[in-house]
Amino acid sequence: MKAPMMKLTTALTAVTLAVGATGVSAETWDMPMAYSASNFHSHNGEQFAQCVTTGTGGDISITTHPGGSLFKGGDIKRAIQTGQVPIGERLLSGHQNENALFGFDSVPFLATSFDDSAKLWEVAKPTITKVLADQNLTLLYAVPWPPQGLYFKNEVTSVADMAGIKFRSYNSATARLAELTGMLPVSIEAAEISQAFATGVADAMVSSGSTGYDRKVWESLSYYYEVDAWLPRNYIMVNSDVWNGTSEASQNVIRGCAELAEYSGTWRSKEYTGFTYQGLRDGGMSVGPASDQMVSELKEIGVTMTSEWLEAAGAEGQAIVDAFRAMK
């Protein structure tokens, strides 16, 4: 896995060096990130930051702050909007209550593979970019998580087995999934997952193999079921006032670094999927497909959730889904 990344890093540095320094006064941009430093999103963000720092000749130096150390995940978007920090990373589906369109990437069983996720992002990107622009945010790049599966402390073979289980939620979709399966949603930030499971605050969650591996959830949970429910995205965005005040030369560097970071992050996500599944197994967890009954019941719930999301997202949401389905 390292060789392609070394080549990409070399290419990324070459591109930014070719642009050269911008010659404006130096700035330091703090970049809050919600996930642990070991997470592939955080590592990818760190390389993006180094790319910008190198490419602008230090005129813009980005310092990443992973693990919710500067702002908790739920506070990052607002911090960028209000200028508390110039740049940051956020799981936009965590703000679906604010605007239903932010949850387009968490509609159950709509896009369940990396290829479908890319197609869905292609049709949704113009709309999401505009929504963010209206909120004084400029989108730089987005990277998908691996497919979402279900983690449980005890064996589960049907939706009936889920009744009463305390379920970690991270957005409206996951909270609604809990409600429709009879589980009890508990909102828990990514940085707090390990403690929540260790103390019994939650006993289940839907997430990727990456999150479980990074947080060593095998210390508390025993089962991971591959259901490939959706592939949510993390988004890197910059305050638009800051962006508009950045020189054209630096903007060009940042765009170039962002394009490479989106490619790099997507590649990492794909490669990390199998690696983390094996890591969960090595930790002692049972990892494998969910039962046919569970998948069938979850897809029925997915139909309900899709209908609810389309009603909330209105014509723009329907246009995204229609355009995506036309590509398949």
C-alpha cells in the first residue's frame, strides 16, 4: 500500500513546487479534524496541509488538529463559517437536520459501492457546493468512507434481535435507523467511541471498518456485519471570506493539492477497507456478511428512509437521485 502513496506524494510535491511561492505575507491556517490522527482521513488531510505549505513556499502554512482536539466534530463547520478557523474537515451528513441535502450520501442502499458513490457525488457536487457557498463556505475536496456496516456486542441475525440495544448515532440517518430497528440512538462523537463502548453508553453502531479499527472496538464489541449501507463523505472546506482574500497563485496551489488529496483519499479508502476488516478479525471480532433475513429487513427500512429523505430534500434531492439512477 505504501509504494503508490509514495509516488503520489512525490507527484503532489512536484506539482506544488512547479507553481512556486506566491510572495505574499505568511499565514498560518489551523485545520480542525474530528477523527484520530491514525485515521486515513486525518493522514490524508495532513498530506494536503503539507502540500499547501510546500506549494505556497510557506506563504500559507496549514496545521492540522485531529481527534477533535481543537473543535469537536459537531462544532467544526460552524467554526469555519464564523471565521474562528479558516479551514476544516467535517462529515456534512452530521448537519442533515440543518439541510436535508447534506444527507444525500447517507440514504440507505442508494449508493453501496465506491463506483456508485463516485457517480452519486458527481451529480450531487454542484448542489452541495452551492449550498455551502450560501453559508460562506468554499468546498475544496471530499473523500468517501468505506462502506458502512453494523457493529454489535452480541450476535444479531434479524432486526428483531436489535430491540432495545443502545446504538451510537452520528447523524440523522443513523438516529432514524436506530428508531426504525427498535434500537435506542445515542449521539456520540468519533473521538468518544472507545470510551462509550467501554462504559456501556452504547453497544452497537453503524460505521466503516476504518472507524472500528482505529478505535479498537474489539475491546468491547464482538461482531461486525458487512451490509454496505452507504458511503458517507468527509468534506474539507474553507471560509469564503478567507478564500476570497487569498491570492490567485495560492488558490491555484490549494486547488491542485485538493484535487490530489481527493484522489489520494479515495484510493486510501478503497485499500483500507480490506485491511481494516482483517484488523478487526485479528482483534478477535467475527467479521462477515449479515444474514439474508437481516439484509432484507434493513432494505425495507431503507425504502422508508429514502422516502422520508426525498420528502425532506424536496425537488433538489429528487433531482440528485434521478440523475444518479439515470447513470446506472
